[in-house]
Amino acid sequence: MAIATISAKGRVVIPAEYRKKYDLHPGARVVLVDYGGVLSIVPALSDPIREGAGSSKGGTSLVKALLEERARARA
């Protein structure tokens, strides 16, 4: 755990150990996520579609399930 201070301009310095660990470099983008009382800084995905592809493999296709449900509703 590290403690950071917010500057008058709203800037926060991320400690070097975390910049190295998460490969954060000048110009790197991060996402601020509000978990309802907890603020997280998360490295942004460079290509969210490609990096998320396959993350839910092996399960039922949601598109197929939706099409089947709509077909049942029409019948």
C-alpha cells in the first residue's frame, strides 16, 4: 500500500514500484473506477475488444440464446 497526495491541479504521482509493476509510462492511459466508496486506478486496455476476446469462451452463446428466446416468443 502506498499513500499519494493530490496536488492543487488534481494530479497524483503513482509511486515508481507501481509504475514498473503495471508498466505505466508517460502517456499511459488509466481508468478511474468508483466502486461506491473505493476509487481504483486501473490501467486502460490498449485494444479492449481484442484483449477481451475469448474471456467468456466455453459458455453458452448469449446471442444464440437471445435469438432462440425471440423465436420462442414469436411462436
